[in-house]
Amino acid sequence: MDIKGKIIQKLDLQSGTSKAGNAWKKQEYVLETLDSYPRKVKFDFFGDRADQYPLEVGDVITLSYDIESREFNGRWYTDIRGFKAMKEDPNMAAAVPPMPSQAPAPVEGGVPAPPPEQPPFDQGGVGDDLPF
């Protein structure tokens, strides 16, 4: 799965040694989507990917990720594990397409075009099967 957004926070690097004696590290980030209703998503890069994809606050990226869940002591935990990050042009974060209602009206000869005509409102005539 992919998601596009801007890095708004870089958390501390975590590292340690597993019970099997293997070293591990994990770098976590918080991404904010560029939608009209932005969402915040915490994700991480685990192992070698933590070094492979160094990201900084302000980077606009497309993140490829997997979702993993695991059970521990009767509770379930879900991780968003990134496996690839492609940096985008930082100016793209500000370039949110306008909503259709905000689009400027076309101009003909310096005069704005009139709004499109709407069909007349029918207030319940013959053949209306609605109860109100």
C-alpha cells in the first residue's frame, strides 16, 4: 500500500539486542497526509531500512508500507512498517488542487461567464409519488 504526505516529526532511534543475540534498530516518523482532511500516521523503518531511508522533518514522501498486528499478553498491537520511501518535490505539499466550488469561472472577453443554469425546483406536482 502507498500513502503520500509530509514528515512532521522524527522520533528517537531505538535499538537493542534480541533474545537470540541479534542487534536491531527502529526509526519512527509521523507523516501528515496532504488530503483536504489531513490524517497523521506513525510508521517505522526496521533494521537496515532505518539507514537506507534517512528522512527529515519537512520531507514530502510517498511511503510504501505493510500493516502488521501481533498479540502480546492478551492485547493486540498494530504497526505500520515502511519498506520504501520516495522523496517528492517539497513544493508539492503546498499545491493542493482547488475544490470545484473554488475554481475560478471561465472568462470570455474580460467578462466572467454566467453560472450554469439549474433545473427549476418542482414543489410537488402531479405524478409526484413522494409523501412530502
